[in-house]
Amino acid sequence: MADKRDYYEVLGVDKGVNDDDLKKAYRKAAKKYHPDLHPGDAEAEKNFKEVNEAYEILSDKEKRARYDQFGHAGVDPNFGAGQGGNPFGGGFGGFGDFGDLGDILGSMFGGGFGGQRRRDPNAPRRGADTATSIVISFMEAAKGCKKEIRVTRTESCSECSGSGAEKGTQPKTCQNCHGTGQVTMGQRTPFGVIQTQGACETCRGTGKIIDKPCRKCAGKGRIRSTTEKIIDIPAGIDDGQGITLRGGGDAGINGGPSGDLHITVSVRPHPVFEREGYDIFCEIPITYAQAALGDEITVPTLDGKAKFTIHEGTQPGDEFKLRGKGIKRLNYSGYGDEYVKIVVEIPKDLSKEQKKKLEEFDDSLEEKNYKKRKSFFDKLKDMFD
């Protein structure tokens, strides 16, 4: 584990980072190294996996606490476990997980220090949750789609069916601890001889002995694998929202249920539309003549092009609404609206003849043609008078 970088360093955050800032840092890093943005780049893929691994640990309060106290050893299921996996048993539980010291204190204070009891090493345990991210387009988020993702998770070894023993053999119950993973010992203290419990050294706390370890998983019973999975992206999902696949995380231990897979969705910006909630916004440039005389214009929508008639005298910044032309409401019926803002484009690079005609046209206009201008100067006159 010496070659592993610090998880906080991987995400570029401080140790005391809060959940919101941690998630923002993860999204930024995941976007930076996402394989969809770096096809064929092995280094980017490596960094992407490192980012997901760091977020998986730091976003889980229990795992983060173990990591803060013990570093990578506290969250590595294979660290120091030999045949039986993590000697910490998935939780540190105060002094109760530190062998004789915790047992001595527990006996002195009655019933286990801090109320902790040792976990049955052979009891079913839920697998860990895993995390990944995916980048989709604006239209894919609006309409929904199916996407293929690469998922790396811990699975039960197919060769030994998770037993850790070579195919055709079975683990044996440890005769020293009778399968409990614990042995009772007497220790002499200033208070006399105290009966304590500690991890069985024969089976390393697993309660089982494997004479012939499985070659595929080296006796661990679980392996890391990467597979492709097709997932459904629901219509209406927004940037930063997530999808949870129940049972898509690491496989359980001793027949326990699998953890969940949490997928963070990043949405690429659209060249025309912007989104706020379930409403979308766009700007449409029109000519000076169109604004003055009115016209039928083409308006882009999520469903294609639509015709809209603007009235004569339309002003820059005027906005109209296309009801129900926005984003589908996530997991609900109905849609948001589309808001179209008018931008009147002033012509540039006029010829002398065009300028002359424009001046003649402007001279022909009366005050009643410029109501806002007249109102403004009337107020200005009253202010100074």
C-alpha cells in the first residue's frame, strides 16, 4: 500500500472537508479524468479509478473515520488478513477491536469497553457501496437515454464460489477456536488474573482453516473485476444528480447482500439552451426591421423547430413563453416551460447609401414612434426643472 496516494490529496481537499465540498471536488476530478473525455488514455483511466476509490472511502462516514485513524490499512479488506480478510472486521468500535487491551478494559469495566461486542467472523455482511460518474449531453439528460458504463467492483470468486478454498475442497472449522475466531486467555494484571478474549492466532480470527487456497483469488474468496453495464438515464435528470443501482456495489461477505452503486451524472452544456430547474431559456436574434414590423420566426425547442409570430414594435429583451416545452419533471408527470428572449441585432458596416436611407427614415419618425424615449426625456425635464 506504500504506492497509494493519500485520498485527500487525490481529490485535492483538506482533511476536514465537509460533505458538499467533498462532492464538488469529486465531480471536478471525475470530469477531468473521465474516460469518455480521454478515450484510449490509460493514465486518465488510472486517475479516474483512483478518484472514484478515494470518494468511495471519504464519502462513507465509517470508512472515512477508519482511514483518518489508520490510513489505507484501515480500509483495505486484504490488509494483514491472510486467509480471512480484514482483521478489523469492517468496523473499529472503540477499543473492542484492538485485541487484549480492549478485552482487559472490557473485563474491568464490565461487559465490554464502550458496549462493543466482537462480530461473528462467519456472519453475513453487506458489501461496500461503490461510486462512479458518467458524462451525458444536454439532450440525453432532457429526454433520457441508455448508457454503457464500466463498473469495477469486488465479486465473489467464481472458481471457489467465495469459499476461498480450491475447487473441490472446503474450508475446515478451526479446532483451536471452534469456528468462533476468538480464544479465551488468562492474563495477570495488578488486579489479579483476568479472563480476556482475543483473535485466534491459528485462523487469524476467521474461524476457518483453508488447507488449499483457491488459485484464482489466493484464498480471499473475492476478486476485483471490471464489467460493462447498460443503465437507464431517466428523462429530466440534472447536472450533479445521482442514480443508485441497488446491489450494484461490492458483493457481500458470507452470503450477505451486495452494496449499492452510486452514479453521479455530469451534463455537458448546450450551445443554445440553458436550464434552470425544469425550465429552459434561449435567446433569438432578430433584425431591426423584424422588431419594428413584426414577423414569423423559427424557434428551437427540445422537440425540434416551432413557428412563432412576434408583434410589430417588439423591444430588445422582450420575452415570451412556450408552455410545456421545457424539461420533463424527473419521476413525475408534466414538463417545464421554454422562455425565449428577443435580442435585436443592430446592423454594422453600413454603406453610405444605407446610412443615408436610415437617416432619412429616422428623420421621418415622430415622437409618438418612440414612446419610451419621450417618457424618459419628460421625466428628465421634470427632474431638472
